[in-house]
Amino acid sequence: MTNPPSSPVILQILPALNQGGVERGTLEMADAITQAGAKAVVVSAGGRLVPALERLGATHIMLPTCGSKNPLIIMRNARHLARIIQEHQVSLVHARSRAPAWVARLACRRTDTPFVTTWHGVHANSFPGKKRYNAVLAAGDRVIAISRHIGQRLAEEYHVGPDRLRVIPRGADIRQFSPEAVSGQRVHTLSEAWALPPDTPVILMPGRLTEWKGQRFLLDALARLKKQTPTLPWYCVFAGSCPAKSTYGQELATYAQTLGLAEQVRFAGHCQDMPAALALSTAVVIPSLRPEPFGRVVVEAQAMCRPVIVTSHGAALETVQHGMTGLSVPPGDTEALADALSAVLHAAPEGRLAMGQAARAMVLEHYTTLTMQTATLAVYDDILGTCLAEQFALHVAEAQWQAEAEKNAFPLLHPTAVAG
């Protein structure tokens, strides 16, 4: 058996580094890899998050056609990646998307490099050949599922056994998504930008403007709510961008006007300050019509102590306990969603607060970025025989000790003394 590398090089590969859960997860793991004393390398076609990645101490390598599905380009990219693996003495490759995973699998076979995958998306088997294309994400030496919902699908449809399957949920950054971390000025600035009157309940729906996310479903429920209780004050903000060349955003605005909701609805586009948006909200609604593979925004809202309303399928069944940490309604059931909205808006502030606090406690126990980072490093350790998860935990503990020591006038016991 070969000795484990003293300072392993972990390469992550994905199509590009723009907005999205896959991209954020990549940066979070690059940060953890670096803090654990290893070297983080990311291969992608680039994007607006590259500077943020490099500030974490990671190396970015451009592969302009990284996301291409063309078989010839995939084979060419695999040759490029094999050279990168050899030049940078890569210890392990972690692929997070299908086309780059095919590239990585071929390159890892050429170089005899361990191969890890994460299944992030829905990836339906909607036509012949799609399952085979998807299957590369089930072909890793270890396969990470981002929820039990996805893990069950991998086991049943792709026959990934417990020897390779690891369920590691995504997490919320509880330092960023914390009520105490958001100033009143940030909330006020956002409220003014969205032209929201003060002291009026705000229903927030975060998410890209796409049909399956359920914006039209929510508009129907809001129309029903307005008809049932016409004097109940509220505003609803749809915070999310519309895909390029899509007319769906304009269709939604027209539909809202048709329903008589134009005055109470805001289409805010992409929001740069989601913690402030969540702090501004009275309720957060995630009414997806298809099962979410995880739904990070749900746990981010819960981390902000906000009541959430979700549709009862997919990973939402794992992250929301109905009546305890949020509310769930059947997908597409307009009456049920209107009733849930009414229940939250009519609830006493202390009732909403109690639900929000229970939700945050659940997030702190199960769904933090730190938990996700540690568990993923443990997967690398399992393959490489390294101690990255332990080294990362010590680094985090030392950083927390330093922060506490600066706040306190008395000396604290150093974490290495506790570990010893």
C-alpha cells in the first residue's frame, strides 16, 4: 500500500464558475481543502466567481469548452485534463456535473487517479440514452448524494451500493445567514430598492424564473388569498433572474396584472444580498412543482429564523418538519398554499418566531456548510488515507479560539491542548 500524500492536490471540475449551487459548493470545498493544508485546483470555463475562488487560495485553470456535450470535444478535454493532472500531481478529481464528469472519468482512467462525483441536480431519464449520460455521476469511486432523496434514487435507479454512496446534504453558511449578522441598514436599503412600504408583511419567493419553480402556482395562491381576505396587507417579492432569451418573466408580470396583483407583487431580479432579503421577509415560499434535489435556499431561510412554506416532495420532506420548522403543501394545490400563507400572515409574531427558532436549531444540527465541508473531506480521506477532515476541524477550532480570545480579556485553552 502506498503512503498517503502529505499535502494532497484535490482538483474539482465543473462547467463554469457563475451563479448557482454547484458553483457555491465548489468554492466552499476549495476553501475547506486549503484550510486543511491541501492544495485546491478548479478546472472550468471561467466566470464571475473566479476572483473569489482565487482569494481563497485555490488555483483556477481555464478549459473553455469544459461544459461541452460534444463527444469529440469531451475526448479532447480529457487529454487536456490528463496533462493537468500529471503537471499538478493531482491526488483526486471531484466532478460535479455530467459533461465535465465524462471528461474527468476518461482522464482519471488514463492517469490512474481516484474519481469522486457529486449528484447535484434532477437529471431526469426523459429520453433514450439520457440514463447512460447521467450514469457517469454514479460511476465515481465514491458518489456523493446531496440529500436522502437523491441517495435513494442513486441506489434504486443506478445501483450505487453503500460501499460507494455517501449522503452529504448541502448546508447554509450560518455566519452569513444569521439574524444577528444582518444590519437594519441592509434591510432598509433593500426595502427601498423594492419600493416596499414599511411595516407591511413581505412574502418572499427566491429562485430563478422558470416554470417548474412554481411562480405561477404562487400567483394563483396569492389571488385566492386576496379574494378570501381582501383587507389583509402583504407584498410579494419574486427574487430571481430570468434565463437568457426566456419570456417567462414577462409572462409572469402579465399574469400578475391579469389576476389584479400588480400593485402587490414585485419582480426584483437577481438579489445580491439574500441574507437581507430573508431578514426582510415575513414568510419564504418555495413552491416547486418538481421535487427539489436539495433546495439550499430552504435551509438558508430557516437559518435566518424565517417560517418557510414548501411543497411536500423531494428533499423538502427532509428539511421541513410540517408544523414545527415550516409548513408543507401538496404540489399545485392552490387552496392549500393560500391557506398556509394565511396561517403565517395571521399568526402572532411570537408564533412565527418560535417556528423560525426551531428551524434554525434544526439547521445548526444538520445543515451547515461546516458539516458539509467536513463530511466531504472525510470522503477524500477515505480514498487517500489522509487526515484532511481532522486538520480542517483543528483549523476551524483554532480560528474560533482566536476570535473568542480577542473578545475576552481572560486567556482561553488553546484547541490543540484540548485535542492533545
